[in-house]
Amino acid sequence: MGDRYYLDVTCPFCGHHQDGNGDEMFMGVWYAPTSGVMTHNCEKCGKTIDLEKYSGIDAESTASTKYGLEAVKEQRKQIKEEDKK
């Protein structure tokens, strides 16, 4: 449904470099908006990192189908609801 990325992420809150999934072949944090992955919880402080803001990669631009675009829009709604809490 769209593009996926492995990002080299350092937590903007505590400065901890994220190890991601631990797979040596794919070190980093997975950013796949059309697959429902737009945030990452820091492995040290637990705060949520918005990967779209962190990377500067527009989530909608990763969609290659209308279903992917719908998935991004739905996830944005969920993120906004979580931010309100």
C-alpha cells in the first residue's frame, strides 16, 4: 500500500539512540504509515516519538493506493485522540 522506511532515531526527549527491532540487517526504527506505524515509543523514557515530524517524510506521500491514504488518515485521527489524553 505504500513506502516503508528504517529511520536512525535519537529520542528528542531524552537523547537515547533507538535500537529499533534489533535485527542487524535492518537497524533503526520502522516508519510505515500505510501499515499503521507512524509513532515509536522510546526504549528508554517511553515517550512517544511522532516519526512523521521527526523524519520530515509526509505520511500521505508514502501511500501508493487509496487504501493506503485512508489508512494514514485513520491513524492520524487515532494519534490526535491519544494526544488529547
